[in-house]
Amino acid sequence: MFVDRNITEVTIMDVDKKPVLFIILAVVTILAGTLATTFIPLFMGTASPSRENIKFYTALELEGRDIYIREGCNNCHTQMVRPLKFETARYGDYSTLADSAIDRPHLWGSKRTGPDLARVGRKYPAAWHVIHMKSPQSMYPKSNMPPYAWLADRDLNTKYTEAKMKTLGYPYTAADLRALEGKTEMDAIIAYLLRLGNELR
Amino acid sequence: MAQEHAYDYRAVKGFAISSLFWGIVGLLIGILISLQLVYPQLNVTSWLTYGRLRPLHTNALIFGFTIPAAFSIFFYLVQRLGRTQLAFPGLAKALLYLFNTAIVLAALSLFAGMSQSKEYSELEWPLDLVIVVIWVMFAIIIIGTIVKRKEEQMYVSLWYILATVVGVAIVFIGNNLVVPVSLFKSYSVYAGANDANVQWWFGHNAVAFVFTTIPLAIFYYILPKTTQAPLYSHRLSIIGFWSLVFAYLWTGAHHLIYTPLPDWIQTVAISFSIFLIAPSWASVINGYGTMKGQWEQMRTSYLVKFIILGITFYGLQTLQGPSQAIRAFSALTHFTDWVPGHVHMGTMGWVTMTISAGFYYMLPRIYNTELYSVKIANAHFWLVLMGQLIYSVTMWITGIRQGAMWQAMEADGSLVYSNFIDTLTPNYAFWNMRTAGGIIFFAGFLLFVYNLYKTIRLAPKASSA
Ligand code: HEM
Ligand code: HEM
């Protein structure tokens, strides 16, 4: 009376009587594609280009990148120019493995509510970004981007900068860290934006 | 009913209520972010900006609504299908408190902008650890109950439950390996293209083990139970199960078409995506086959309507998804609003409809009563159906429109719409319609919650202890 007879007559393989065996089989089944498409390529290195020509993030750029992550800019902006004519015509050179080789995490994005930013550092000067970040609507009256004026009022928190640079293995000097004094969050995010598209030496 | 007392439904009830509560929160935030896309002045303070709220919407509905719905319904199913009492009821009670505490902390951390940035893996590492503990507790209860079951055969629903238990564990841990720099900040152990590949292996299998195996476990139980008809084909469910669990893991890179990720990984993902139609439709066919000779129940039973519309949207979703994986299709729709249209046919149609059917089936039974109002349940059905269709159809239209505007080029190779903003503003009318669809859906959801609330309130007291 708890289970209708007619829905439990499954007797093709015995694995449906042995939960532990069932779990083992399920794990093996799941690991097949997992290893083949994700973790084996990781160790093959085909998606890990040489870092020789890559400019590491400066301390300020890295802090800017972390603000980009904190604010969730990646929810509206991609950083992935596809190798399609209409994309390169709009944004510039298509993205390569090298562009994001040192990015942890990657910020390719999945939705383009706003334009792609992979090459935005080649497009506008710092002064443009300040105005735009404070009030996108002052640049484009119909833009739906949130205004981020408050970033300019907030001092950059540099407490963990050194630990971050160390964790990521980016080179830095004491002078680099000292240069962060007096910077705002706006300075940092704009430094990051200006770098986008200028990854290579 | 004589042995009804032998089952332990306390955690089942607790998680049902948690799920409904966080469902309301997540949907309200969905409506807010939909509005913000047209009215940026609604980004009133830093912690209410769209960039922070969108992850809150997705996390609230994945971790706050779908997961506890699964805990609730699975704790019911393992007892009924195993004809045994829940293992470790004390642990289940602790799980309920730990779970809700974690969701509150998760919401606060997302408001504060603490984020690993990877989609659906936004929560920072201390919360990830809590989620791992939650999942281990859940697994112990589920596996413990299944091991001591009295019904030798494990029914199909139990397979999907076990797949959920191990699948979520593997993909969640795999994608959240990070190096902490402070309590609130960490960096992924993977870099660049590898990080993206791991992320979308996770992302697509969150779809597999949260948005697919959870509703399928519910579907395979309540469809035969409700219709009183035997499941159409057991052979089909076996083939469907193992090929689904095998194939899903190969497809993550269909989110990365035309990226620099090595081409062969993309091509393998596209092929397996197309193959996935077969195991997905195995369940759809099982659903329709079971209805053979029973179709009049679509008129007479509100439950059958939820189940059959749910599996129908699953069927459409698993045809649309593989199409999106194809390169030419992806070139047009990737990055556009087409994708949220796809997502919400799955989540608002398939996932939410099936979970609703699960609660409608289960809650009156465990409270020894009848549903408060079939009329309200029918109104709920039509509202969520309408809301979801408005959402998906408007996003498909505007997605194709925007994709086409991005592509449009003059004969000389220059862009027709070189200002991005000109391709954006036509979205506004569609986003407003989407908001309307969302509000209609939300109204349906409120009726659902009200109906269940009344059902529980009016239940005979003795059994609700
Ligand atoms: C045969 C099964 C399926 C396949 C092959 C498939 C394929 C895809 C593809 C190719 C995308 C990426 C689109 C793009 O970014 O251009 C996608 C996105 C998505 N799909 Fe599916 N889909 C399937 C079923 C489902 C189901 C059942 C759901 C349940 C809700 C679902 C939920 C999602 C979600 C949430 C995303 C958005 C990911 C993001 O960009 O954040 N899919 N799907
Ligand atoms: C009132 C109903 C809802 C509304 C108004 C709503 C609104 C939204 C909006 C505006 C977005 C962002 C789209 C964009 O990036 O352009 C979104 C994304 C998302 N929502 Fe909802 N939503 C609703 C219901 C749901 C439900 C029920 C679920 C899950 C059970 C869900 C899961 C998601 C997911 C997974 C995404 C990410 C999609 C992607 O990455 O493409 N939503 N939603």
C-alpha cells in the first residue's frame, strides 16, 4: 500500500538492489566525461599558453579587477571577442588564450547586457571612464548601467594587496604597494579598465 | 493510513516551508533586477546594484528554493519508496537549522559583494565549506535511509536521488577549489581558459544535477502515483538514466563556443549536447506513454496538468539546448537575451512546475488532509504558465533581434549599428513585458503558497505534530 506494485517492477539489472554498487557506478560514469573534457586537458596544457609575453597585473590593476568582481560587472559585460567578422569589427582583435592566461578567475562572462570590454582599454582615456562610471547616463542618456559614483568616495583597502600579489605570483615592489596610498576604488577600477586589451608586452 | 505514523516527516515539513520562503525572496529579487535593466535609477545603493543582485537571484532560487525542495521531497520519497523511517532524524533537524543559517549568511555576503564571480559558484570559500558540510549531512541521511530500506528494489526516483547526491558533490567541489587570501576573498586555483572550462563543466552540470535529476526524481514518482497508471517503460528509464548521467558531463564547453578553448573540446561538447536529446526524451516519452488512455486526466486533475506541462517544457528545453550548442546558432544567440529565455523556460516551466506538483502531492498526504482549494491550484497553474510563456517568448524575440543587429554589416564591411546602445534600447520594451510576465508568475506562486498554508492550517491537529 505504500508503493504501487506497478511502479516498482524494475528488474533488468541487479544494480538497482545494491545502493553502494549503484553509487560507485554512478561516480565512475560521472567521472568519465569530467576527466576527458575538463581535467585531462588541464594537465595536457593545451589551454595554458606560455606566460612569457604577458604583462602581469600591477597592484592597482589587480585591486581594480577585484572591485570589478565585487560589483559583479561580469553579470553584464563579457570579455570575450569571438573570431567572427562582426565581432572584431565592433570590438577589435579576437580573444586569445594569452589574454586571460594569468586570470584567476577568468572573466569571460555569459551575457552581454552592455558591450564587451576585452579591448576597452584601447578605446577611451581615463577621464572618459571617470565621467562614465560616475554617471553612465551623462554619456548615453538611455544607458541602463548603474551609476558608480560612490567608488570615488571610497579609499582603496590595501590591507590584503601584498597577500593577493603573493598568492597569484605576480611580481611587485615595495614602491608599487606604497603607490596605492591615497588611491580610491575609482582609481583602481579605471586602472584595470585601461589595461583591458593591453595584456601583452 | 494505519502505518502513517511510522514515517518521520518533521524535516520534510521544515524544508518545504524553507523552500517556499526563499522562493518568494528569490522571485521578488528577479522582478527587481528585471526592472533595474530598464530603470537604472533603481540601483539605489551599492548593495542593491544589479551586479550584486543578479547572483542573489540565481543563488536564492538554486540554493534557497530548489535545493530545500529537493531535501523535503527526497526525505519523503526515500521513506515511502524504501518503506522505512528516515535515518538519523536528529541530523535532519540539525541540517534544517544549519541550512537556513547558511542561506541567510549567503544572502548577506552577496549583498556585500563577496563573490568568487563564477556563475552559481559566487559564494566565497567559508560558505562553500558550510555547503559541503550540509551536503555531507544530506548524503548521510539519504544513503542511510536507502541502505536500511525494506523494499529491495530501488525505484527510478531513487536512482535520480542518488545521482543528485553524488553529482552535485563532484561538480561543486571541482569548481570551488580556491586559494584564500582572507576570510572574504579567494582566487581560483585554475587560470584563464582552464578556469572557464571547469566553470562551465560545473555550470552545465548544475543544470544536470539540480535542474534535471531533482525534478526527474519527483516526476517519476508522482506521475504513476497520481494517474494510477503503470510507468510506460522501465527499460526506457534504465537506458535514459545511465546515458543521461554519462553524457551530461561532456557538454560544458557548449557555453564556450568560439572561445579560444581548444576546438576539439568544443566539438566534443557539441556532439554530446546533440546526443543528450535521446536520454532527455526517454523521460518525456515515458511521461506521454504513461498517459496513454489517460489523457482525460489533463482536464480532471490539476496535478496531472502540472506534471505533464512540466515534462513538456523539459522536452522543449532539451531540444532548444542542443540547438544552441551548434556553432551557427551560438554565433547568433550567445550573449543575448535568448539565453535567459531558454533558462526560464527550464526553471519557471519544468523545475518550478514539477516541484509545485511534488508539494501539492505530498503535503496534503503528510498532514492527513485534502488540498485546501483545487480552484486556487488551477488558478496557480494558469498564472505560472502564462507568466513563463511571456518571459520566454519575449526574450527569444528580443534575443534574436539583438543578435541580428550585432551581426548586421554593410557591403563595405562596416557595422550597420556601430553604437552598441542602439542595439540595447529596443530591449527595454521586451524587458518591461518580461517584468509583467514575472509579476504574473509571482502572483501564481503566491496563490500556491497560500493554498499550501491553508491546507496545513486546516489539517487535523493530531497528525501535524
Ligand atoms: C539537452 C539538454 C540541454 C542542452 C544541450 C542545453 C544547452 C545549453 C546551451 C548550449 C546553453 C548556452 C547558451 C549560450 O550561452 O549561448 C545553455 C544555457 C543554459 N541552460 Fe541549457 N541546455 C539543456 C537543458 C537545460 C535544462 C533542462 C535546463 C533547466 C533549467 C537548462 C538551463 C540552462 C541554464 C541555467 C543556462 C544558462 C547558463 C548561463 O549562461 O548562465 N538547460 N543550455
Ligand atoms: C518572477 C520570475 C522571475 C523573474 C522576473 C526573473 C528574472 C531574471 C532576470 C532579469 C535575470 C537576468 C537576465 C539577464 O542576465 O539579462 C535572471 C537570470 C536567471 N534566473 Fe530568473 N527570474 C525569475 C524566475 C526564476 C526562477 C524560478 C529561477 C530558478 C528556479 C530563475 C533562475 C535564473 C537563472 C539560473 C538565471 C541566470 C540566467 C543566465 O545566466 O542566463 N529565475 N532572472
